[in-house]
Amino acid sequence: MATATLAPRTGTTPFWRRRSFRRGLTGWLFAAPILIYFTIFVFGPILASLLMMFYDWNGFGPLSQAKFVGLSHVTEAFGDEKFLGSFRNTATYAIVVVLCGVGVGLLLALALNGVTKLVGFVRSTYYLPVMLPMTAMSLLWGLMYQPRYGFINQVLGMVGIPPVKWLINPNIALYSICLMVIWKGLGWYMVIFLAGLKAIPEEFYEAAQMDGATAWQRFWKITLPLLKPTLLFVIVVTVIGSLQVFSPIFIMTQGGPANATNVVVYWVYLTAFQFMRFGYATTLAVILFVVILVITLIQLRLFREGGLQSYY
Amino acid sequence: MSASTTSTSTPLESNSYKEQIVSVKRRRALRWFSGQVTLWAIILLGLLFMVTPGIWMVLASFKNQAEISAIPLRFFPEIWRVSNYPEAIDAMKFWRVFGNSLLITVTITVANILTCTWGGYTFGKLRWPGRDLVFMLLLSTMMIPGFLTLIPRYVLIAKAGLLNTYGGMIIPFLTGTFGIFLTKQFMLGIPDELIDAATVDGCSALGVYGRIILPLSKPIMAVLAIFVFDWAWDDLLWGIMILTDREMWTLPIAIANLRVQESNQFELQMAGSTMAIIPVIILFLILQRHIVQGVALSGLKG
């Protein structure tokens, strides 16, 4: 280090006067408030979650009343039909939202990348629903989904499609919520994909065209591989977000009909705040977290090794 | 494009060859035109799908119950019932709830702008031993979804006596890993020479933050402000956990409650929903460019 060349001087200056020490101290002092805050509101609660798993507690009484129950919450969770059902629903929801969001969002981004006029206006209009509050939009779509006089069924009726029981039919309800969430999120996918597409150098396409590549080949051999980082980002963010869906369920269906739209976070909320089982609710949250972690790691691996990279 | 390769002079300058070029050009133009038509058809169809629900909501907020549920469909109200709005304002205790939401959201947003730029400076510009390790530790929490810590954080707030207070709604959200990460990335674009020069002139680290970092971070602040405001304005889950007292409710809770409280008064539900989106629309219109660029940026950086 630089101090070595200044050995005669540093030998006499006390360590707290040295530049490197001063600089290090400044850094740590600046980081201290952030670290303290994160300890209280992030790291602490994470540890608390891992502890609360093993206790029975109703959320009211003093924490000393909490009863140690060992691993019984974990074993209970794996036999809990409602929890497992909510797990299946959450997974279905996440898969549908990710696939449709990415698919339709990419299609729209490709379309918008091919035109030159009104791009800014179109992009903004698509993005607007992303900004709108989910609560208000859930109320709106809940009304539009009314089976008899709802807007959607009436419009479908005009083109001869029989009414759909959007939120009433247990086989459809979850997909109806997906549709609304995809509608709301579409602009986000589009904007991100459009930015990714714009970052691909035009020369690649020109060169491919010279070599006689068709549009389809150009999409699969140039666009998709070069869009890989963007795809990874979008998929990881959407999966993590989707697994935490709460507002539209709370407002539109309350988990019904027949638990068809019961999702994990909604169930965790009910378990804690309706059934007053804080320890068990925490256990369910931890289980979902472990699953998310594993899925995310798999995604990161899949995209890093092999996967789309094999196109290069 | 490759058209230029065919037009480079060839030994054969015959008429038929020129005609051939013209027909190729015409065919290419035709193909370009039909391509544009297809693209615009997709875009406009999508656009219709995107805007119809919002327009329908605003129109419904001026109808009465019978008109909203009329068969066949009535798109426009017969009489524009502006009185739905005062009624919805009463039913929701709108001004109280709106004030609560505004206070909480603005405080969270301003706090995040300050803390995230502070964090971005600390981890992006200051040089200190252990920095990268500490930053990795913070970054790893981005993988941890909010719901995992939901219940312990609730217990923490409850035990601190902050249920039904603004503090309970604000304090847990004063900073965020994503914001710090985004700001740190942005800070890389601020030249070190500027900071070094200020330091040589006797500016302390705190002075550098206040006089150089803050003024130069305006673009990222706009992006942060939008992300944080939009998220905090729409938060329902934390609110229904912390706020049981109606006087303390935020807008998302009041909106969710409309479905139960005014279950048969769709016009009030729609008027309430319309009012809830107004601040966001205003923000969007003012900051449009920053928003779209900010989102694009977050994707590219990821």
C-alpha cells in the first residue's frame, strides 16, 4: 500500500491521524445508520421469523406466553390441505402471469420496435395502467367481471360469445385474476423489452439479412439470445412479485370461490390476523420463501449455464 | 439496406434490368407497407384493450346504479351525475383518508430519496475497508420477499406501541435495497475527480454528499420518487395490518372497504376509484419521460 513508501512519517503519526484510517472511519460512520436500520427492520425480523416458526403465539399476549412446539408447525403445514391448495394456486398464478406477460409484452415490444411514429405516446399509454393503484383497478375489474351485466360479458355477448362466470366459476376465477394482473402489468414488460431491443446493434440484423436469414431466424438467433439478460431480469422480478400477490385477491374474491383463488400470502394473512396463529403463519411464510429461493437460484443457473446461451 | 448492393453498376445496363430493379423496389415497399399495417393493427388492438377499462370506470362514476348494470350495455351516462362524487367523498371520509395517504406516501418518498442517495454515495463513492462485503450483504436481502418479515415487523411495530399511528406506516419503509442499488449504479456516472477536487478544497464527506452528490443525483431521484410513491400509494397489506382505526385509514383500505360498505352502489365504488387514481395520473403526466426511462434503465441494469 501507499503507506509503505511513507514509512518514516507514518511511523510517528498515531493511527487515528492516518489518512487511510480517517477514510475508513468516514465510510463506516456513513454506513452505520443504514446498517442499524437494516438490522432492526430486515435482519432482525428474518431471524425472528426463523425463531417464531417453532412457537405457538396468538399475537396479543406477552411474547413470554409463546409456547415452544418444535417442528410441529412444519409437519402440520405439509398436511394442511388449504395451505397446499394455496400453494398450487400461487404457482399456477405465477406461471400464467409470467408466460403471458413475457409473451404478449415481447410481442408488443417487437411491434413497437418496428414502427417509427407515435412510439412515445403508445409507450406511455401502455405504461399508464402499471402506475394505477391495484386496489382501485381490482374494484373496477371486479365490477367488469359481473356475470350478467358486467362490461366484459356484455361486450363478448355482442360478438356472440356466451357469458363467462369470471369470478364465480372455481375453474376460471384464478385465470380471471391473472388476466386483470397481466392487463395492468403489460406496459412494464413492454417498456423493458423495448429498451432491451433498442440496445441490440442494428448491424447484427443487417449482417444476418445479407446472409439470407429469415425474420423468424433473426428473432431466434439474434433477438432472443441478446435479450437474455433482460428476460432474466423480467422473469425473476415477476416470479418474486407474483408469489406475493395479495391486493386483487383480497378485493375481488377473498380466496373464493371454494378456495380457488386462495394464495399463500392471503392465507398467511388470514392465519395470523383472523385465526390468530402467528407462529404457524410465520412457518407458512418461511416455507414459501424457501421455495422462492430455490426457484430463483434455478432460474439464475438455467440462464447462466446452457439454456439460451447455447445460441451464441 | 441491401437495396444498395443490387443497384451498384453491373456490366448489363439493359432496360429490362432497370425495370427489374423498379419492380423489386416496389415489391419491397409493398412488403414494408403491409408489415407496418400488421404492426399497427397489433399496437392499436392492444391500445384499445389497455385504455377501455379506465375510460369505462370514469364514465361509470357519472352514471347511476341502474345505468351501470343496464342490459344492453350503456357506454355513456344519460345524465352526468356529478353528485356521485360528493356522495363517495362522504362514504369514504375521502379527505381524511386522502390526507393520511398523502402524508404517509410523501414522507416515505422523501425519506427514500435521502436515504437511498446516502446509501448510493456510501457504497458507490466512498472508499472504505469492508465496503463491498457489506454491500453484498445488503444486496442479498433483495432476494428476500417482504412477506417473510411481515409478521415479525408487525410484532415489532405493535410492541413499540405504533399501531394506528403514522409512524407505524412510515418507519418500516424509510429505505430500500433496490433504491440503494439503483442509486449506486447511477453514482458510477459521477466523476471521481469532482469529489477529489472538492475534498482537496477542504470539503468533508458530508459536504460532498450535500453539495455534489445531491445536486447531481436529480435524474435518479425522479426515478426513485416515482417508484417509491407509486408503491407506497398502493400498499394495502401493511395498512390493513397496522391501521384498525378508521380515522387512520389510507386510500387503498378505504377503496377496498367500499366493496363491502357500498356493495350495491357501484357508482360510488367507481367514483372512489377514479379519485384514487387522480394523484397518480397527475404524477404520471408530469414525469412521464422520467418514468419510462427509469423503468427501461432498471431493466437494462438488471
